[in-house]
Amino acid sequence: MRNAVLVTGASTGIGYACLEALASAGFFVYAGVRTESDAQRVADVHGSIRPLLLDVTVPEQIAAAAQAIRTAGVPLHGVVNNAGIAVAGPLEYIPLADFRRQFETNVFGALAVTQSVLPLLRQAGDGRIVFMSSVSGQIAPPFVGPYASSKFALEALADALRMELHAFGIRVSLVQPGNVRTPIWQKGRDAKDALVASMPQEAITHYGEAFEALVRVTEHEERTGIEPAIVAQAVLHALTAAQPKARYPVGNPPAWQRRLASLLPERVRDRMVLKTVTRR
């Protein structure tokens, strides 16, 4: 019998690419999506894909998805925690509700889904858990504080979980994409407009020019980013390798640059990052 994998945030971008890669590799794939229209669209991708309505911030949907997987009778081999949002803006003026929403999806949602399926993964004997992190989980750029904070938290969560579950044969990996061409960039820019409209005039005076420069940088990085399918191959390796890596840096900037930058003195690193985010 084929094994199954659950992928959250599967309607677009990296999640959608994971569906294609995993189904082609012979897995039965549960695709977590948030709308009926997305469910129909992903179901048409491959006969081995079964959509599930799964908003990772809704406990009832998480429980229903876990129950559906449990009763389907297909052994669950892995879960890919890919669902995520990007909240950006100057931390001085970010509404705390938006900051909480960032963590509810990227951190608490990922942990809640993992908790719900862990009994099934333990039954598999060699279950796999994959968390979608980011280069921003290693270095936090200005005006991306909420998103970067959530990815830093996800890195710590995965590190602890990897050691806690080692004795049960369950392996935990982080995938750390650099710039990838996905809809999350445009969604972030759309949300920026709403944030700017809600901020007081003094916020625009203090940060408006720098924030707009960052938006221009994201437009460039979206155009020059790697394809989601490349990230999906790293996810596939994490799910199938006999000895999966703890971390999979993928794309630009290269892994060695990220590691080197994280070791630099803070003043040097700050100058380097500030130069990067204001270069356009």
C-alpha cells in the first residue's frame, strides 16, 4: 500500500509544487486548502491527490482533517507544514493583532497540525515532519520583523521537536528557501497598502521612504527567484532519504552566504543587510 503525505497551504506556490512532486513520486497526497474552489483545482492535478479543507488557524478543521486521514486507511508517512503568511511593516507601528495573526498561521498552526497527526506518524515507524522555514529564519531584515520572527520561532520549534522525536524514529527537517517565485510576495504587497492606510501620518514620515524601497526590492526578488519546483525537490528528499538533513537551504542567496552572514559581527551584518534592502 502506498504511503500518504499531508501538505498544508497547498493551493499555490511551494505547496502546489509539492503536490505535483509527491504525487509523481508515488505518494497519496492530502492537500490542505482553504476554499472549495481550490479543492476542486488541486484535485484535478493528479489522481493521487485528495483535497482537505484545512485552515491551520481553525482547530475544528485541523481535527476534521486528522480524522479524515485516520479513517482513510492509508498509512501517513509525513506532513509538510507549508501554510504561511507574510506580515511586513515597521515594528513600531505594526498592530499587535497582525503580529499575532502572523504567529497563529506560521507557528501555532504548524504545531497544531503536527500535534494532530503525530500519533499517525508514530505508527508509521519512520514518519517525517517538514517545516517550511525561510532565509529570514536566519537573518531578520528590517520591516519584515513579524515574518522573520515567526520563522526564527519555527526553527527553534523544529530543533526541539527533532530531538524529542528521535527515539521514535520520526525525523524532522527544515526547508529554508531563499527567493522563490510564489504569490506570497504579491499578497504581502497588497497587505502593505492596507497597513500604510491604517498607520498614522508620523509613521509615513519616519519610515515611508525606506518601506517603499523594500517593496521595490521584493519586486526584484520575486522576478529573479527560483521556481517552487526546486523547493519541492528538497521537500521530497526530506521525506524519502534514509538520513534526511536537519536543514535544506535552497536557492538564492546560496547556503554558504547565509551561513557566513549569520556569523558576522552584528554591525557588519546590519550594514550588509541595510545595503541590500535599500539598493533599489
